[in-house]
Amino acid sequence: MMAELLSLVPAKSLETDVVLGEPSAVCPLPPVTVSNDTLLISLIDRLRRTLENHRGENQMVVMQDFPDPDALSSAWAYQIIAEQYDIHCDIVYAGTLSHQENVALVKLTGLPAKRWGVHTLKDRDLSVYQGCVFVDGQGTNSQLTTLVKQAKIPVIAVIDHHTRQGDLEAEFVDIRPQIRATATMLTQYIQKGLLNFNTSDTVHVKCATALMHGLRSDTNNLMQAQECEFIAAGYLSRFYDAQLLNAVLQSARSRRVMDVIERALKNRIIKNNYSIAGVGYLRYDDRDAIPQAADFLVTEENVHTALVYGIVHDEDEDIELVIGSMRTSKITLDPDEFLKEAFGQDNQGRFFGGGRYMAGGFEIPIGFLGGFNNNAEYAKLKWEMYDTQIKQKLSHLVNPDEKVIRT
């Protein structure tokens, strides 16, 4: 199958716009256009020098609060690469793993990711880390970023495939928005010699399996893949464990996820081929049910875009957030532009929403109106207010003639 897929890929290298590796790369300069081969040679030389300069150090590898397969696999690959330079890495995230495939990936592969709840960080000694690395993110979607800055831990590297966001400065920067998955980028590093994968090494096999899952996850099973993804998948196919990957993919949905999907079906409103559904209140640990519900709704006949959202309550922090997910099959619709236009940005200039090809999400803090309340009528009124407001924000894009989506 992989050989058949690769046979469809043109031999000519793509021309790509890339933000490259030195500290000056974080400045608002126009991107440099280079061929893939030239880019990879330059990137690997820069990263190799960066790793050598930090030989023997301890580093944090920070993922987004709710890491997906792309983030998990890429962080693991970086950790294994860094081990070649006697660099010890702790892979950390501040949120939770709730999607059944993410939980299965970590459990079945032994992927060494650690949850660092923000409320526990006061007990951690961050001074043991000489550097921090951000993988599949640029610090804007992690609660740990502020703590890293407060502890004055230098940012060694930022490796990501999303558009430029935030203000992190790093020694090594590889941000390539035209790449579909960060797992593709880490696989390229490995292909070009930063690590020699070995089928007799079980850790390498499991990491290759995780990278294959991350790559597939962010390209809709390679349906949205580009030349570099097919090449990366072809390389990983020599090392990954197909049975292990199948076990990850076959993990069952929990009853709570099915309940959220049921609520989304019941509450959905369809306008102009958009399916919009509010699902009410969810536990913090169940937030990954929202994108799964969006994945389900977008498959309905005569629907090209699905938006699902709910109020998520974090009992540990006693805060509430409106969290939503967007899925689209309309190739002319950019989720990143759509969500940024719909929800705007906060006082610090950070957008509440964003996305990538055919998928996106948004997260809006409720602020002082948040918090648990035993009064059912109050909770109902609060939900109705936020449900109406979200629909109002979406109305000028989804249904501009009526100005508001009727509930």
C-alpha cells in the first residue's frame, strides 16, 4: 500500500517557505524560500550544533496542555535524538489525556510523557533544567509557558508546523506551516542522520509507530498528505509495528464520549451546510469528546463544516472555559482564518481560536463568571447565555443575511 501511495508522488522537490534556525528567525522578517534538500541540510546542521552546545544538560520538552498524537510522538522523537548528546529530557504537559487513542498510545508504547498539573508546580524544582524545548506548539497553548518564563529557563528550540504565534525566542527555530505534521519534521531529522532507527531496538520501533500515528492523525490518514508526508511515511514503514498501531486505533470510545456525541446530534443546528452544536457542561477530563463529536457531525449529508463547543470545568483549578472544535471538508475554507475572525483576540493580542488544514479549535476563559454552582437554574441560564453568544459570534460568517443563528 505504501509503495502504491509513493508511486503517486511527483519526483520533483517542492519549493517551501520556511522560518529557519538562528535567533534572528524569530524577528518579523520575510521567510526564505529554499528547496527541501537545502533546507534539511541547513536545519540538521543547525540543530546538531545546538544539541552539541547543550551536551549533558537537562531539558523540558513542553507540549500543549492537551497533547495529540503528533505532539506526543514528536516530543518522544526529540527526546531520543537528544539522548545521543547525553541530554536528558522530561516530556511534560499541564492538561490531560482524554482521547482514547492518546491514552492507548501512551500506555501501549510506554511513551514517557508526564502530566504536570499547574497546581503541583509549586512543589517542583525547575532549577534542575538548563533548557526548554517546545514541540508541535509555540507556547501559546500551554499553561507551562508562563512558568518557564518566570523560572528564566532558556528556550533552546521551537519545532512546529503551525503558523507563527506568540513571542518565544529560541536558539533553534524550525516553523514550517506548509508541513502537515510536526511528526513529518522529526522523521526528516531522523532520515537525515540525527538518529539511526534500528528494528532490533524496541524503543525505536515504538517511537516509529508513534510517529506514524502522529503523521496519519494530522493528515486524515494521509488523505491530506503532501510529498514530504508520503516520503516520511514510507521511511517509517520500515520500522513501525503495524499490529501495535492497529491496537492504538482500535481503542474504544468511552461512554462519556458517546454521551457528548449524542448531545451534539440532539442539539445541532444546520445552516448553509454548517452544523453547529453546543453540548453543555463537561468535565475537564472529557474535553477531547468535543473534537470527536465534531469529527462525527461533519460526516452528515449536506454538511461541509461542523462546530461543537461546551463549557469545560477544571475542578483542580476551579476555572471554566468555553472550548470548541471545528472540522471541515470544504477545501476553500481556512479554519485558522475562520476562527480568528469569529472570536478575535484577548487584551494581550492572543487569538482565542486557530487551526490548520481542515481542522481548528477555540478556547475562551469564562473569567469571574466561572466556577461551579449547585443551583441548576443558574447553571442553565449561564449555559444559555454562552450558547447564544457563541452562535452570535459565528452568525456573521455562517449566516450573514440573518445576522444571528436561531436556536
